[in-house]
Amino acid sequence: MNEPRVYTFIVDEEESGERLDSWLAGRVPELSRSRIQKALKGGEVLIDGIPVGKSSRRLRGAESVELRFNPPKPTEVLPEDIPLDIIYEDKGLLVINKAAGMVVHPAPGNETGTMVNALLAHCGDLSGIGGYLRPGIVHRLDAQTTGLLVVAKSDEVHIALSRQLMERAVTRIYKAIVWGAMPLEEGEIDAPVGRSRSDRKKMAVVRDGGRDAVTYYSVVDTFPPLQYIRLKLGTGRTHQIRVHLTHVGHPVLGDPDYGGRKFRKGNLPKEEVDRGAKALSLIERQALHAGELSFFHPLLEKVMTFEAPLPDDFQVVLDMCAGGR
């Protein structure tokens, strides 16, 4: 029999509110749901050191979850020589500027070619808290969203950064190009986000059962029928910015899942119709970029701020729009 194995995870802020059994099934995919239920009943699951036997127990951000059992051998995640744009690295962490199209960690349908595969080839000494599928991963970006991510090399750093996320002490600034004009030059979108009832693969604003979600925005520039805006996360829910912008009627340009590839021409002047059509043709993904990241480095004991330039496809759209005025 294999030696007992201990899996240790930190609950992401965006996972707060999920059922414990469903969450474990996603984190340890080699286990069946029945095996997870057995582990819960047998006292093999601990939250912050206390055994939890209730499957429906709702998680809270930054909690420590341990799973102790005799597991089957997990599928190995192999190092792959994939280029990474490393903005900063020291003995405790890395800051990565993620490219469009790169999936952060292995999942069904994306078992290889991920950022985790690349990280294992680059350094190997990553925090084990995320489990073998997500070593070092403190927070994530959607595959087609570009920009900054921090990755932990040690459990100590991972826990400290996760706590900062829970306490909303990590500053994450995004840039986006959206359809239409935001209602104010500066404002906030405060609307709960949860799993869509019509499509379980998507998120939506959900008044009953959704989790609190706040996004702050300010307008940088306007070139009808588009705006260039700056966004700051007040919370970190899955697809939060994309869902919030669609909810207020201004989806991200190019977003294939939340209405960003639909151009409603209506009675717009020809100049605006041409600009919108040209912009849409220049970008094949959502025009969303995580451009600024700031956090307190737990080892260096100081606040560090990083910036990543706009990716080429995003900049090309901006240049086209600005040049047409």
C-alpha cells in the first residue's frame, strides 16, 4: 500500500462559498466523489487543523484544507520547455507576464502546454499547497486574458500571499477596451457573481446565491463606439470583470463568451461602424490585460509593484482607434 499522503491547499478568494466536496473533487481529480465522501466521513479532511465531515460545508477564502489518505498514484505533470515572460524572480516567488492563449494549470482538455508545465521546467521549486496540478499557483487569469500573475516557490510565501488576497491587500489593475460608453467617467459595479443557471460553464450576475463582487472603473479614452478603460478589482470572482461589464451593457471587445464579438451597429454613423468593425477584426480574444500588480513581499517585507506593457494585439487596436480621430 502507498504511504499515506497529505494534500494541503489554500482556498482562493474566488472559491469562497463553494461546497467542500465539489471543491475537493476539482482539486484532486484522481479521486471519485464517493472516495471524497468516505474521506470526509473518516475524518481525513481538515480545515485549519479541525476535522470536517460535512460535505456541504461552504468554504471561506484563505482557509487551509488538508486531505490525508492513501491515494492512487496521480497522473504526473511533466516539465515542458515553454517560454515564459518572467518579470521578476527571487527565492520566494516569481511574477509572470502571461501570454494570451496560455492556460494557467492542467485541467481536463488542457493537460499539457500550461504555465505550470513551463514553471516546472524553469525552476521546479514551487509551493506544494496548490497540489500537484497547481503547484505555486496563488491566483489565476483566464486563458485569453494577458498580464501579471504571482507564483509562490514556498508554502510560507503561498500562505502569506493567499492571506493578502483574502484581505484584499493585493492590488490588481486591468486595462480593457469595451463596447459603448460607461455611464460615468469613474464608478463601480457592485453585483453578485455566481454560476450561470442557463450555462454552467459560464458565470453571471446572480442575485440569489451569488457571491459579493465589486469592480471599480475609470475611463481612459473614448473613440466611439468603443472606450478604453482602467479597472480595479475589489473582489476576485471567476470571470468577474467580463461578467460585470456585460451586465452593465458594455462587454469587453472580442470576448467570445460574454457578448464581446457582437457588434450592434444600430443607427451609428458610418465612421463609428467602420471603426468598430475594424477593431473587432484586429483582435481574436477579449481585449483585457492585467497590467499592474502590487503586493507585500513576505520575505523582503516591503510592498512591490509591477507593470506589464499592453500586448501587441491590444496596442494595435488602440493605435487604430486613436489614429482614426
